Amino acid sequence: MNNAKPLLSDLQLLDILSLSNYAVAVHVTEDAVIQFANDAMLAIWGKGGSVIGKSLEEALPELKGQPFIDLFKRVWNEGITVSGTDTPADLKINGELKTFYFDYEYRAIKNAQGQTYAILHTAFDVTERYLGKEREQNLTEELRASNEELSAANEELNAANEELTQSQEALRKIYDELADSNARFRSMVSQAPVGICIIRASDLMVTDANDSYLELAGKKREDLENHTIWDAVPEAAEAYAPIMNEVISSGEAFIAREHEVMLIRNGVPENVFLDFVYEPMWQNEVVSAIMVLAIDVTDKVNARIEVQRAEELHRFSIDAANGATWHMDAETHEFTVSPRLREIFDLPPDGPVTYDNILSKIPADYHDSINQGIQASVAQNQSYTMEHPIVYADGSRRWVRASGKLYAAEGPRRAHFSGLILDITAQVESREAILNLNNELAAANEELLSTNEELNATIDELRVTRDELKQSQLEVEQSEEALRFALHAANLGTFDLDPATNRFKGNAMLKSWFGLGPDDEIEFSKAINIIAERDRNNVLSAIQDALNFRYGGHYDIEYTIINPLDPRPRYVRAKGQTLFNARQQPVRFSGTVQDITEERRALMELERSYEQERLSKEAAQLGTFDMDLLANTLEWDERCRTLFGISHKDPVSYDKDFLPGLHPDDRERVTDVIKDVFVKSVNNGNYDVEYRTIGADDQKIRWVRAKGKALFNEHDEPVRFIGSVLDITDQKQDDIRKSAFISMVSHELKTPLTSLKAYVQLLGAKARKDSDHFAAGALGKVEVQVNKMHNMIDGFLNLSRLEAGKIQLNKTSFDLSDVVKDIMDETLLLGATHAIKLLPCESISVFADKDKIGHVISNFISNAIKYSPRGSNIDVNCEKTGNNIKVSVKDEGVGIKSQDLSKLFDRFYRVENANTQHVSGFGIGLYLSAEIIERHHGKIGVESEPGSGSTFWFTIPVNK
Ligand code: ADP
């Protein structure tokens, strides 16, 4: 082979080109006449070979209006090459116009002279690629947009997330706080000194109860919690279920004060007094639960009842002694006296009384010793007792025993003097009378005196106790109001200490106790200063201990608050509990403070009055009895038992101990008296009687004075009978000894006197016969005196007969007016010193003991003569009224003071004053008269005005 390479012919080349997949066409002229187009180009055009030789516009008319035909022109004319990628062209394929995309080139093919002789047209259908890219672009766009949205959403989500975290944080805090406050509330409830119980309103289920409540109700926790309240405490259901239902439906709290409730505590029924509140608790405007707050006030109520009882006893004791009392404020010297004192000192019934008023009634020679006595008693802080007389305007005297004491200020009570004055005239007189009669009897009087002294001291103490009891009662009453409020949940002071900051918080109640307003801050150090000094350190160390994990966090202490704005000390009981975190550090210390001032006071008062009552009773040897007529029980204290000679300690009863213990001679009388005591209308329940007892164990006879009172319910039925008894055996024995002595003397005198009288009468007759006028007159006077003496001795003898129970009535029918006339005649025979007049007296027949009634009348007349001036008038009157006849003797004599009137008929009682001291007598005439009239079932009495005379009278039934 030579170096001539084998070359393809033009046709061969065209054939090969026509087979290429790459679309190729060759155009000539500026109209782009198609010179050549391979199959691929024809396929693009959608035409057959017929297009060869045609201009492009002819071959593809759809290109009109598209840029390609012009582009060919420019390529041809300017000899340039244009190309494009992804260029759209609308072509009609199979009669349908469609957009295709091409990468194309129109290249001018030039000859050596640079003239264009053909245009090489290549094209590559990129429709597929283009559309794919477009789709991809659209997708990317969409993706971007959605990405954007997504990121916005993400942002929102983030923000929402943030919020969520925040609110979760807040929620967690709230939860924490809630848990904290719940814990605090629970801890407060659990350790509150007030019983607290929470009852669900819908089914009355007990959901919560604190220890105090369990203790108060006397139930176990498992018996209460998750039971309905009335299943747990059925004994209270009847009374309180309707009330609780009402609280639930009305939403109004129910407050009970001192309700007496029967509770079965630990299986044992007990009557207790409760203060309690049913407090509705609200949720969504309905009552969701009832909070029961309860305090057991049994002790307080009992204390008050006891105080009342003790006071009643004191009153009897003072009454029994008929004492007068006075009271003087040590600061203001304000002086208050009892009505009885005015009576004793003869002072006007009202208007102020001063110490000098009183002193002026006492003889001057006693003043020094009285003042000294008082001063000494103040200096030694002891009571004083002294005896002195009182001199009245008319010169008469009475004796009193005065005692008193200075009492230091205590609590709300100011310093004061209190004292007691007893009229002891009778004692002093009887003492003197006996001294006159016999020295031996004087010794007995000493005993009487000492008994009286004891009585006096007792009554003194009783009097003081009574004042204090009054005060205590007042305070108890005042406190009731306070307590009622204290019950309301708000009335517990509450405190809360944050140990981290030492910030101290409290409710308004607590602040007010510490002298702060509701909005004031509590400064710990200042609050501590308000606590009484003696308690301060205790409180501080108790708080320290409470904050110490090792000691369990409990806090329970009582202390006194002395608030500068309120000088009254306030006793409080504080209870609390510390909450510790896991590291055993205190995180919260909270609790309650309860005002216990009133309980403390009442308790102290009670203790004091008990002690005083005990001391007083001991000093007075006063016994007490207390009979519950509903429960049919009788209580006797030790002294009372001694008086009935009982040594055992078992319960006593009216039938087994009281009745058999009475002396048989007194039994009927005493039981009759008690029968009357139980009928309110008779004597308003007052009881005052003297009787003998025979000791159950020792058979000893004792004299007793009993004084008391029956208490009635609203139907006037007796429910309780209480009082005191005093041993008066010694006094009685004195009286008996005195009577024995008198009776002995009288018997001894009676015989010689009788013969003396006979001799005087004999001598008188002889003198008259001898006309010895002097001797006859003198003997007449002797006879009058002998008769007087005779009458006196008769009186004594009657007395002893009376006391020996030997006076018998010897009743006959007689005309009373005759008896009166006989006595008057006899009296006139003795010498007409007075103008005695018998007012017209019809004849009245009576059935009575003639001698004894006569004795009464002659006693009245001889007294009228004795106690009125010579020559004055004496009127004797008798009249019949209904079934009674009344005899009266009226004189114009010295008269009798009202204070003496009631005692005239007592044995040995004499009014001692300037008018009577020269009149002889023993004070037994009226006593005998009263005994005689009583045995006739009559009445005896006197009306009198000092200075203007007296009228003594008696009545007896006509036919008895
Ligand atoms: P006696 O006259 O022996 O003292 P009575 O028992 O008869 O005893 O009287 C008691 C007292 O009553 C007398 O001491 C006297 O003070 C007072 N009394 C009695 N009658 C009168 C009278 N008519 N006027 C004033 N006082 C009288």
C-alpha cells in the first residue's frame, strides 16, 4: 500500500452522517433552504425527506413568529455561529403543536475567502432533560418553601417549648408550694391543741382528724378515719346530725358553747362539756367539707359550778354567824359595808360610811388598841381580831368581835382590807352572867370564846374567799365570750418561721397578742422581748431544740406574754413542728399559739378557793353536805362524818346514815323541817336547824347547827340540797351546865324562902293585931320583895323543868277575861305604881293551861311595869279574831331597838342599856312565855319603838 489513504466519497460521508443519532442538517442561502437533514433531524422536525430543498419556513411553517428563521438569516449574512441550550421551540408533530427543548448550534461554514457557503445545523433534543430539571427546580423551590415553613414552625415550636418549660417550672413550683403549704396545714392541724376533724360533705366521711380530736372523742384513729362520722360517734348522732346537715345545706357555721354531750370515750360513757364549731369549707361555691373544731371545757364548767357551790357555802357560813362585813380599797380608802354592819353600828341604811363613822361609835379608850392592832396586822401580814363594845346614842352598849386583814393586790384585784364583825353581846353577857354566878362556869365561857374565835377567823377567811370567788366567777363569765371567739379557727394564733431567713410570720391574732397591727412585721428579737422575762430563755431554747433534727422537731411550750399595750399578762400555749429537708436541715417551723389565760386563771382561782375553803372549814370545824335529789346521792365531807360519828369512807345515804344518826328526840322535828325545805313556797328552800346526833361508831351525843339551801328546777322541784354543819356541843353544854346550876340554886333557895315567906306573913298578921304600924308596913314591903324573889325562883324552876322536858300542859276550859282580871288585881295589890287599865274585855272561853297562860300575861304586865317610868299608862287588851284570841299589853316605856326585837324571846337575852341596867332580871321570862305559847300552837310577838313604848302580845286558838 502506498501512502495514499483510502478516503470516503462525499456520498459515503453523507450516508454515515445521516445515520448519526446526533441531529444534523445543512442549510444554504439566507432562507435556510434545507440541503441535507439526517434522520435524527427529520425525527425532530417530525417530517419526511420531502423537506429537502425547501426553505426552513416552508418546511416548518410553525416556526413563523419564532426566532429561528431570523437567526439563520443572521448566521448566513454575518458568518457567525449561534448556539443555545435548553431553548424552547414549538414544533408540530403529527399535527400537534408541542414545545420541545434543544441544545443547538447554527454554524456558518465559510470558504477560503471567508464567504459563508453553508450553515451546519446541529440539534440535540433535551426536552426530557429540561423538563426534568424544571421539575427538579420546582421541587427544590417547594422544598425550600417548605423548609422555610418548617423552620418557622420549628421556631414557633421552640418558643412554645420554652413556654412549656417555663410553665412546667411554674407548675412545679406551685406543686412544691402546694405540697409545702399542705404539709404545713396538715402539721398545723395535726398538732393543734384544738380538736380538729374534717368531714366530707357528700357522704359525711371523716377524712382527717388530729390527735387532739381523737383524744377528745375518746376514739382510735382507725375507728374514725374513713368511717362516716355518725358511724364513728353514734352517741352524738341524734342531737348533732340534723345540725351538721343544716350547716352543709345552709353554708352557715354552727357555734356551740358549753354543750353537754355524752361521749363514749374508750368504751366508757362520759358526760362532757364542749365548745365546738361546725365550719363549712367551700369549693367551687358549694360546701365540700365540714371542719369540726372542738375544745373540751368540762373542767372549766365544773370549776365554775364548784366555785358557785363554794360561794353558796360561804354565804351560809356568814349567815350562820349573822356576821357583818366590810371592805376597804387600800388605795382609794373607799369603804363599803354590809347592811348588817350598818345595823350593828346603828348607822343610816344608806349613804357613805367612813372609818371615822365607825370609830366614833366605839369608846375612845379602845381606839389606840384598835389602831395598833390594825397596824400590826398589816406589818405582819396577818389577820387581826379584837373585841370591843359599841356605844349607842342612848348610852346602851353592845359587844362585837372585829377581825380583818389586808390583802395585797393580785392580778386585776387591788389591795384591800376586808373584815368581819360579829355581835358577841350575848356571849359577852352570858360570860359575865356566869362569872357573876360561878367561877367554874367562867371557864366554860372561855371555851365558848375560843370556839367563837375560831368561828370568827373562819368566817373572816370565808368572807375573803367569797370576794375572790366572786371575782373569779366574773372573770370566768368574761372569758366565756373570749373563748367563744377563740374557738373560731381564726382565733388560734399561728406562726411560721423560715429558718433560712429567720423571717417570722404570724396571723393577725398572734400579732395583736404581741402588740402589733395586722400589717406590722414581726421582728423576732422584739417578739421575744414581749415574752415574760422568766419564760424568755425557755422559749428560745425550746425553739432551738425544735429546729434541731435530732430532737424530732416538736415544739410545745407554755409561756406568758406581757404586751406593753395590755398590762394583763396573757398565758399562751404554743405548739409547733419543724419540717426538715433530706439533709436534716430545718426548712419550715410553724405552729399555733393558743390563749390559755382564762383556763389558767379559772384553775388557779379554783385551786385557791379549794384551799381556802379547806382551810376555812378546818378552822371553823365546819362540815358540808351536798345532796343530789335527782341522783339520790348524799356527800358528806370528813368533818360532817365526824359529827355523825362515822369513821368509814364509804358513800353515805340519807336513810342509812343521816336519819339513824339523829337523836330520837330530834328526829321528827328535823325531818319535818327538811320536808318544808323541799317545798319552795314554804321558805324558799332555806334550812336552819339545831339538833343532836348520836355518833354511829362512838355513840357520842353532839349538838349540831345545820344551815343550807335547797335548789329548785324551773318547775320548783327540789334538785339539790347543800349546806354546812357546825359543832355547837360546847355552847350547848355551857347552857346545860348553866341551867343545871340555876336549877340547883333555885331548889336550894325555894325551901328557905317558903318558910321565910310564912314567917313574914305570920309576923305581919301579929304586927297588924298589935297595931304596930311601922312593923306592919315594913313587913308588907318585905313580903313584896319575898314574893318577887319567889316568882323569880319559880321562873328558874320552870326553866329547868322546861329544859328537862318536864313541862306538861294541863288544859281546862276557862274564861280568859277572868284570868286577866285576877292578875291585874294581884298586881295592883303589890302597889299601884302605874296606871294599869283593862280595856273592855268580853268574856272569852278558851281551852288551855290556865296557870301557864296566866304566867305569860303576868310576865307581860310585870315587864311593862319594870321597863316604863312610874305613873305611865299600861293598857291590857284582849280580843277575839276568828278562831284566835289575842292578849296584848301596851306600855309607854323605854321601848326596844329593832335589832333586839328578834332576840327578846331567846334564853337569857336582856337588852343592856342605860335604861335597863338597874332593872333586875335574868332574861328568862319572855323565853318561858314563848315556849308556853308555842306549846299552845299560838304566836307571840312585840311591836316597839325605842323611847315610845312597846306592845307585847300573844294569840292562841280558842279551841285547842
Ligand atoms: P327579864 O325582864 O327578867 O330580863 P324577860 O325575858 O322578861 O327577862 O325580858 C327580856 C328582856 O326584854 C328584858 O331584859 C328587857 O330588856 C326586854 N323587855 C321585856 N319587856 C319589855 C318592855 N315592856 N319594854 C322594854 N323592854 C322590855
